[in-house]
Amino acid sequence: IEDSKQLTRVYNFETEKYHTYFADGIYVHNDKGGDSRPRSAFVDTAYWNGLFETGSNGIGEVRFTLPDNLTTWVALGKTITKNTQVGEGENEFVVSKDLFARPNLPLFVRVGDEMELPVNIQNTTANPLRAKILLKSTGAKILSESVREVDVPAQESAVTLYKLGIDDAKNLKLEFSVSQVGGKLVDNLVHTIPVYPALTRHTTIVTGVSPSPASLALDT
């Protein structure tokens, strides 16, 4: 997010209602409330327990903290008794928010790449809304406007496109913030992507038989 070390006059905001807002083009975050903690823990497996013992009635309970993925999770359990009777059960549950961002990210980027990054803004409420999106990048230059607004219909999504130029860095850190204009819905998320050098890997294979130790000079 942006730091400002100078006095900035801010008009007409309510800290009880707006926890993430813009003041004269500066993104401001108020830690005193709201579900605005950045989502950054994204994993494929939320919980795994290879050995869990139930009570004598076959009922047991596990507790775990879900990661930050907004998705449909599948819970699968397999059981076996002392008499080698087996069984299994499966259920699904959905983790979502009223307003959230879903960027379409690559697995990696290379130094010097110029890329277009689509970001889906999802509105799961029953009413249309206007959303303000802010992107901050470490490891890349943002070649388009970093702040923009989009209209999102009810129960639908809208797509906004960012252009990035990848710097000479080890990682690309992207920080997204989406907030409802005139409302309190907000979603913040952070993704880190590896940055690889702009090099082409070559493999040289030399075969043969030598009756005595030999050395070979290879071009590098």
C-alpha cells in the first residue's frame, strides 16, 4: 500500500463503515474493523490427517483453520474398524465473499516480460455494485492505470485488465485491493510469483568410448 509522510486532508469518511478507502488518490486502510485482512495463504489441501481415532459410536471431530482460497472444498473421510470393516464419506462446502477479486495469474514470469493480467471482480450479492480496484506491484512496473472502477452486475463478474513490465527481481509480489464504492464490502489479497532470468537453457550430450581418461571442452 502507499505510505505518505506528509499531512493529507481527508474529507467525509466514516471509520465504522469504511475500513478501506481512497483519499485524494491515496489508498488508506483502517485496522480498527472489517474483514480486510489480506488473503495470502493459498493451498490445494486445507487439512490432512492420516490417522484419526473416533469414539466408540464411530463419531469424531477435527478442527482446523481454512486457508484463504475462495472455492468449493471437498471433505473426504475413509474409515476402518478393528474388524476390518471399511467405509467412506464425502461432502462439499463453499467458502466465498460478497465481493472478491480473482486474478488470472501465471505460474512464473521472466525478466523483461510484458504481460496482460486479467482480474475478475466477482459480485455474489443480489444487487449490482460499483467496485474500485487498486493494484500495487513489487518486481514489476504497472504500465496501465493502477486504480480503476468497474460496474459489476448482481451475481456476476466483471473483468479488468492490467499491463505489467517485469523487472530484474527474484519474485513478483502483487497486492490487490477491491472495495465497494459507497459501501463496506472489501477484499484484499497478495500473490507472489517467481521471476526467472531471461535465459535459454541448453543441454549438450557427448558420448563415446575412451581407453584412458579424457577431457572435453564445452562451449558455455
